[in-house]
Amino acid sequence: MIFEKTDIPPRTIKYAIKMLKEQNLIREAPNWRDMREKLYLRKAVAARTS
């Protein structure tokens, strides 16, 4: 888990995931190996042109 590998508090991780989902940068998917957990996948972002 992210919490154990980074020593970042779980509440901070949950808040960051919430913010990324609100900005449509990640999406949530079921973890088929362990349905108690969720997977968070990066969404494809179009390249910006100037």
C-alpha cells in the first residue's frame, strides 16, 4: 500500500486521491484479485498546444 511505502498518513493519501478524481486525472477500477481494494488508474491527458 502507498501508506506503508511512503510513511504518508492515510488521510493525506485519501485526500490526494479525491482531488485527483475531481480533476479527472485518475479513475477508479475494481481490483479483480482483491475486491476489498480499488485500483486507481491514470487517465490519458491530451497534449497541450500553445
